[in-house]
Amino acid sequence: MGSRSGSTSGAKAAAADATVTPYRLLDQIDSPSDLKGRSAAELQRLAAEIREELVRVVTHNGGHLGASLGTVELTLALHAVFDSPRDKLVWDVGHQAYVHKLLTGRRDRFHTIRQEGGLSGFLSRDESEHDAFGAGHASTSISAALGMAVAMQRTGDPGRVAAIIGDGALTGGMAFEALNNAGTLSVPLLVVLNDNEMSISPNVGALSKYLDRVRTDRRYHRAKDELARMAEKLPQGELLVELGKRMKDSVKEFVYHAMIWEELGFTYIGPVDGHDLRAVVEALRQARNVDGPVFLHVVTQKGKGHAAAEADLERGHAVSAPVKPLVAGAPPTPPKYQDVFARTLIELAADDDRVVAITAAMPTGTSLNKFAAIYPDRLFDVGIAEQHGVTFAAGLATQGLRPVAAIYSTFLQRAYDQIVHDVCLQGLPVVFALDRAGFAGDDGRTHHGIFDLTYLRCLPNLTLMAPKDENELRHMLKTAIDHTAGPIAVRYPRGAGVGVATDEPLHALPIGRAELLREGMDIAILAVGTMVLPAERAADALAAEGIDAAVVNARFVKPLDERLVLDLARRCGAVVTVEENVTAGGFGAGVLETLAQAGVVVPTRVLGVPDRVFEQASQARLREMAGLTPDGIAAAARAAVTAKSGQALAGASARERPALARLAD
């Protein structure tokens, strides 16, 4: 009976325990120091818990899932061996650094990642002392880390510096500029290559093929295994241990006598299985003991531990937050601008075999994968190398082809010298398709395309356009292909169009001609691109108040339709300009320049993105914060009309003033 009674109480206790969620080891990690002294079993358990947390949060919020799943063990090992923030861990881009955020005091806020007011999806020095360098663009880590290592050596700082770069980012020329420089400097710098055979899309180029050979060559791995067994049998003794090491190095040199990393001046370690925690920790400890530059080659699997991300590495790279299902009977969501762009380019290419397309490792993000499905030999993926891509396009154009370089607005900034020197100064007919122009939403400050109207408008020989909707984008692409008098750019936003029909025949637009959408006598609202529809809605609200507003779809930021601008300014006596671009040097600045040169002085309000940093939020919310809404436009128009009335009142006779004052009120 006693035995039976004890069994019953034990069952009750077990049932009670089953209702309590077991504690997570992850919940005990508030800083990297909490990893010190953890057993291998604890770190393995922690890796599993981290993967669960990544999948739970990122599939809800959206974000870069695959890359971070692939670096769980690598990140744990880095923080176990190095002492952040004294030691500097410089992550390239930040796609692979979500685990780093979880381990560096941001676990409690991780559920806010990529949300308004929450954690950034990228690295940010403003966010944590453990983010040694902020980055949202690829290929910068080695340069920044080398700068830190040199500075620390000069100041006597004993800390170490490690740059963690993906093999996709290693296709960027800047990474090799840094490697070339680092190899000549005797500073302790560790470069960790996180090699998962992917950036966002499968990697391209000779370097990727080289890494494939290193990863898969059986001779290399057989040699390593043989030498390891030989070393184990050697008697103890520093001389023989060193001899074993030299034998191992000699065989490595025999197999790969021209290993690129060694030739660049680095001590090479690897390849190492990036999901074997013990192996990665040991390799990092070895690397830390080398006084000069070290290149550690770590092989990982993108999306590791999550079946969906493993099965589709490209889609698993970044996932979107769940979309609410459409209400029954609701109209379908309009097509994305990027898809309209790709379909139109396919249509244009069918009629003109000179049309070719270029992407910088973003065939899916720009929808050029659809173009490649039809014309595989007419799409060139240059890797994460925007500078090369633009000059490559220039070379194509010199030989009569019609290259279309489809690059995100924020990434085209990286090729600015090439746009100026290699394209514009030579007047070459390269077409720039600037995807993600304007606010980028939850990708945040490093990805907002809010500078392109400014940085392109000032360049000679370049024509610059922005469509009001997805149908106009089609005609602007036709215009761009037909335009041979120099480079031409069209910028369009992220996300879905406004829902207009896109089935009319393609036709070219007259260069430099705006579209007057609505007549008006009290004020002229000049809008460009995404701001045209809000401007029309603002005009509707103003009309209800008795203010008659003209609305213009500018279409061309350069050349500007100066005749229409001056005519409306003189007739209406007040102007508002609206653009989803910084106000400094953009479309509104061009309108002001036109008015000043003609000596036309009227109250003018320039609406655009204010001169401050905008973090992540929805596109709608970001536009609201910038005042780029129908209400914001209407408020600016009222202010301009009031200023116009005030000017008229100041210049009126005593008899006219009472009537004008009533109008102003």
C-alpha cells in the first residue's frame, strides 16, 4: 500500500510539473559574459532555444531568418571566446546578427525587431555598445575592423577585432580592397568567412566557384585527416609538434599551393564545420593566438534547423510578416511595382534584342528573376558589386546595347562615382531602374531610398523620372529604352501599386513634359511620384473649403517642365511642391531654382523628407511622420494661400483692404 501511495503522489507531482513551462537557458543570458564557463551541452541546448526564438519572432515580424539561423553556433562560439565589447565583433550587414542581438542584452526587446520604436533589423551603434559598427549595406566589415585594429594597436588597447562576413558580401570589391590592405599590416585581425554559398540569391562568380572547390575537395580533407592521425602518434615534444604542424601546412600548400588568402598575407584556418560548436570554438582560440591577420573559413547552412528556410534558401533568407487575408468580395491587391517593372521589361525585350538587364545580387528583390526565366542569357547578376555593375552597364552601352541596371535606390549610392564618371560624363544611354525609392518601411534607416532625386538631379546629361502609378511606370520604361541622348533614370517605390489598369499599349512620354491633372486658380500643388495621389486627395479637401487647387504630376524631375511651373505660379500666386525625397536639393529645390531664375516671387512651400534620421516603421507611418499625407499637403497649401493673401493685403489700398482681409480669413 505504501508503495502504491508513493506512486500516486509521484504521478500527481509529475502532472503538476507538466503544466509548468521548463525554464529556458536563453532567459538567463543578459550579456555575453553569461556564456563564460558554460558546458558544451549547455551551449548546444542554448543553440536549440535560440533557433526556436528566431523562428517564433521573425516569422511574425518579418526579417532575415535564414542567415541568422545559419550563424547560431558561430555566434555562440564568438561570444564564448571573445570578450565583447572590449573585443570588437564587426558583423557585415546585420542579416546574420540576430543571434548577436539576443546574446547582448536585447533578448527582452527582441520581439520588437523591425517594429516602429523597436530594435533595428541591422547593426546600430546607437542601440548597443556591442554593435561595434553599424551597417545595412554589405562588404564594409573588413575595412571597419581593420581601422579598429590599427587604432587599438596604436593606442595600446589589448582588445582583439573580428570581422564576420558572408561569402555573398565577399563578392563586393570593397572587401578585397580591405583584405589587400590588411595583409600588408602586422596587426591582429581576424576575418571570419561565414560561407553558406548564398548571399540573398545563390552566389555567382569565380570566387564562389573557388570556395566550392575548397569546401568539397576530398584530397584536402584526406590530407588533413591523415596529418591529424600522424600528429596523434608523435611523441610529446615542442619540436615534433611544430614539425607536425609544418608537415600539415606543407601538404596544404601542396594541395592548394596558391591559396588566395595566404597569398594576401593571412594565416588561413579551415574549412571548419560552422555547426560543430567544439570545432568552431577551438578554431577561434587558435586564431586569437596569432599576432597577425587570420582568415577563418567557416562553412554553415543557411536556414539551419528550420525546414522551410532550409528547403528554399532564397525565400528563407528574408521572410515577410503575415499578411491579413482579403475580406470576401474585396478587390485583389494591385501588383507590386517591381513585378510591373519586370513584366514591362520582358515586353520591351521581346521587341528589342538590344535590351539586357543587370542586377547586383538581387534578382528576386527586383523581380528580374522573371526576366531571367524568359531571357536567361540577357540577365547579368554581378554579385554585391554595384560599382562594377554600373561601369559594366556603361561598357555594354558603348557597344550599342540598351542596359537596364535595376538597383535599389539605397544601394545605387554605392556606385555614385561610376554614375558620374563612367556614365554621365560620357553621356552613355544606360537606364537606371531605382527600386525601393522613398521610404523602405521596416528595413529602416539604412534602406530608405530618400536621397536619389537629390544625388541624381545635379548630374549632367541625365534625365530623371518618377511615375505616379504602376501604369505610368510602364510608359516611363518605354521612354527610357527609346531615349538615346544620355543616361535616364526612373525611380519607383517598394510595394503594391495604386490599382490602375496596366493593359494599354506602351508609348513613350515626351521628355520634360508634366501632366496637369486638375485646373485651379488659388494655388498650384506640384507633386512627383508617390505624392501625386495624396496631392489629389489634398485638393479634394481644399475644394470643400473653397480653395481651388491645381494639381500637377511632374513626371520629370530633370528636365523640369519649366513653362508649366512658371505659368501656374504666375496664375495661382502660390505653390506647394511634394516629393518622397529629402527636401535639400530635390524636386522642390528645382522648382525654387526655376522661380528664382525667372524672377517669379510667390509664397512657396517645399514638402519632403525632413533633415533627420528615420528609423523603421510602416511606409504609411513614415510618410505621416514626414508630413507627406493629404492632410499635411492641405495644411501647407492653406499656409501658402494665407501668405499670398497677406502679401496682397500689405500691397492693397485702404479701400481694398477690408475685402481682402475677409478673403484671407
